[in-house]
Amino acid sequence: QVQLVESGGGLVQAGGSLRLSCAASGRIFSSWNMGWFRQAPGKAREFVAGARVSGGGTFYADSVKGRFTISRDNAQNTVHLQMNSLKPEDTAVYYCAALKWDGRNWGGQYWGQGTQVTVSS
């Protein structure tokens, strides 16, 4: 079992910043690529950012590239998403996930409960 718990969501004005955190259980955290997804009302869940198991490799959706930064600390079993220059379009429930590759896209094998991010104009 992998348990993921997100925190750090909230209400912020456009142009502001938030830092999301995800705490993972177990010693196997370092075995997983980790990432963040988001889902806005009426929309499909969307991949946002990922961090590889080691080496510092990261990857981002084009919509957030240059504004969001994902990081992980395997010793602390945590992953973070620093979100800067937030836009109203970023409003969504954000989910932490242990990632899997389906041959075409990154998906989630395990999911956190989600944390709401609301960006006001």
C-alpha cells in the first residue's frame, strides 16, 4: 500500500503563489516516479508535473512550464509543487500520484485525496 496525503491548497489571487506538499508512506517511495495531476469541474483529470525516482529529472505540462516546479525529497518521502504566477485557469483539485506509464501517457497508480486550489481574478 502507498498512501499519499496532499496539503497546501487554498485561495490565492491571480499572480500569486502556492506550494503544495505530498507526504507518502513507506520505504518504497524512492521506487516511484511521482507527480501531480489536476481536475477542474467538468474537465478530465490532467497531468501537471512529474519527478523521476532519482537524478532530479522533471517533466511538465506545457500549460504550467516555467511557472510550476516539482521537487522531491526521498529521505523525507515528500514531493512538492511550487506554483508561481497562478492564473484563474489553474483552479482545480490537485492530486498527488505515484506514476505509471501506459505506453502513451503518464497515469496514476496511487492517488492522494486531493487539495483544492482556487485562483481568483
